[in-house]
Amino acid sequence: MNWNLIVRAGENDNHRLPNIEKEARFYVDFYRSNSRWKMRDGGLLNEFNNNGRLTPASHDFLLLAMAVTSADRCIERKYADDSWQREITIHLPVSAPNIWENTRDTLENALAFLSGDKWHFQFRKSLIDIPSQQNLLELNDICLFSGGADSLVGAIDLLSDGKNITFVGQYGGGVTHSFQKDLGAKLKKEYPDQADFYFHYIEPPQIEGCYFETSTRARSFLFLSLSAAYGATSQNRVKLYVPENGLVSLNVAPTESRTGSLSTKTTHPYFIRLFKELLDNLDIPVDIVTPYKFKTKGEMFIECKNKVLLEKLAKDSMSCSHPEQSRWKRVNPKTHCGGCLPCLIRRAAFNSANIHDSDYVVDVLSTPPEANKKSGSDYRAIMMGLMRFKNDTPSMDLFKVKSTGPVPSKDITAFMEVYRRGMNELSQFLTGTTRQ
């Protein structure tokens, strides 16, 4: 079944789709004051438009990213023919349809790789006028800031180098924003004249009877697009730093059963390459830098340029995939679950760097999750993956890295090595042994 998401921009945009009576559809509205389909952007678009600094292309790109997020969240995978891969057509008003037509293939391929879905786009001329840029800024370079441990290391390293950085974060419901604000304030206090933090609330329309999909495979598209929008307001070409460790970026599936549905590609090098191609095609002057693509999380901790500050703040970061789970256990709502893949990688990194960690709902070392319970699925998969890893040959490492998606041939050896070191980091923590 094909889902149609119709984006409407402006009070006069009443776009309708004829001849698709049998296809599912819903709307996402922007600049419409009394609409039940209105995107909840926390005033983000008004903030950008009031300063007149977004180009038409970067404005359209931001609308696109919010529409993609809405589709990813509002269309539950259980409605797909195979209960996973959805087919989605987004009907988007843009300032210059011919420019977007020329980058359609790159856009569809990037999102297909990222989310595992089939994406289609129909572009039409927008009814709203985005004026030419004015009052451009001499902007600092930009860094993604999620509130996680990797983004914390990335921030500390950049600021320790004396750089002036604009940190950009996005959040929805839940506890994420409290971690972002808390860490941002502490970094601002440590580096008062170098860091600016901007966090934006962005959520799809609250549609009656709609339950949000939890897989959120396309989440990094919005995160990157929001940061790129900041870059588009600059007089000069800027760098966008994406601080993510190499093991997570590759995300080699630990077992065959997790190759598709549970293997995310949020910062995979192939997706980053396609996203950069999109920016270039739209003339958005932002270069993407992935400084830790050949580092494990533990290596990021160990090599941090202000280890004292990291040891002080690391426990206050949030890496968990299920940060709300602690409420069900009636413990502090900021407690990591301890059983998801990000928690396991985090704990291995803290162990490797000998840094004091935060609390966890489940301690997998003392009380491993029960084998027959869903809450233990990540732990079981990792333990199975480690068992296979220890028996693998170097040629199998090559196959596993290449199975994640296209990787530049010049980087394949470095990615194989970071995969091995990352798996050994996990193995040392969980089993007390490593593969030689």
C-alpha cells in the first residue's frame, strides 16, 4: 500500500490529489493557523523567516525534512505489506521544482538506504514567497549536539581546540531535552565565549487515532537538515561536525535476523555521502565532517582533549534507546535502561576508559536479561554476535563491513579495523576476553 503525505504551505494552499481514492493519505501543514494537520515546530520556521536568512532551497529542505519525519513517525510499519517496508509518496511545494527534480534520485536513494522504505516525491510550485537572503551572519562552524556521550566528546574536543562552535539539537517528547540543556549549560560555563546552543522542539501533527511508529529510522535526516539550515544562514562556507563513533556508524548487524529491521544507518558513510550530495545540488554551503569515523566510543573517551571535564560530565549524558523505560521500573526517569545496544556500547566504552558511569535499570553483568523476554533481545544478539566474531577470520570482517552498505575502497581497511576494535571493546566488557 502506498501512503501519500501532502504538504501544504500557506493559508491558500489547498492542494488535493485526484484519482487516488484507494490510497491512504494525510496532510502536514505549515503557515496555516487553524489546522489540525499543523506541524509542531516550536516556532522554528517563524524564527528563521523573521531574520530573512534562509535561501528558498534551504527553506524547502527544512520543510522536506519535517515532512519526512512526519511520515516516518505517523505511518506505522505494521501497515506495510511485509510489516516493515513502507511505500511513501511525499507531495511537496517548493520554490524551484526543476532544481528538486534534478536531485530526486539522490534524495530517494538516501532515504531508502536510511530507513529501508520506498520513497517517492512529487514536487509542485509553492504558493509562498521566500525572499532573498539578507543580513547574513559570519557564522561559526556547527556541531550536532544530541545530549549523548559522543556529542559530548565532540563538543569538548572542538572547544578545547579553541574553536567557536554553534551547537544544534532537536528533541520531541521525553527526557532528551533535559540532558541537552543540562550539558549545554555546563559546557557554556566552561567555555563561555566559544559555545552557542540551539535546541528545537519538532514533532509531527498530533493526529487523532494516530500512534507513532517507534523505529524512527529516518531520525538523522531531520537532525542533519536542521543543522544544515543554520549553515545556510552564513556568509561563509561552514563545517558541520557529526560526532559519532565508527562502530555505531557502520552498525554491523550482530546476527542475520537484525540485518534489516534492527540495523540503523543514521550516520553510515554512504548515507553521509548522499546527504552531502543533496546539499551540493541545492547549493547549501555546508561541508560535513565525521571526525570519529575510525574511532571506537572507548577511544573517543580515552583520547578526549579535556579528560578531566569528560570524567566530570560523561555520566550526565544520555545514550539510551529507551530513556522512558525507567519510569515503568519506578526509578529516576533519567536512568539508562542498560539492555539496549547503545547502552551496551556505552558501558563498554566507560569500562575501557575507566570513567565513572551513570546508573542503569539493568546490570547485564550481574543480572543478564532472561533469554525468553523481549527486553533482552539486544543483549542476546550482541552475545551471539560476539561469539561469532571471535571465530571469524579477517576475510569475514571484510564481508561484514561491506554488508552494511557501500564504503569507499580507500577507507575499507580503516573501517574493518574500527569494527574489530569496537567488537573487542564490547567483548572485553561483556565476556572478559577479546579476539586476538
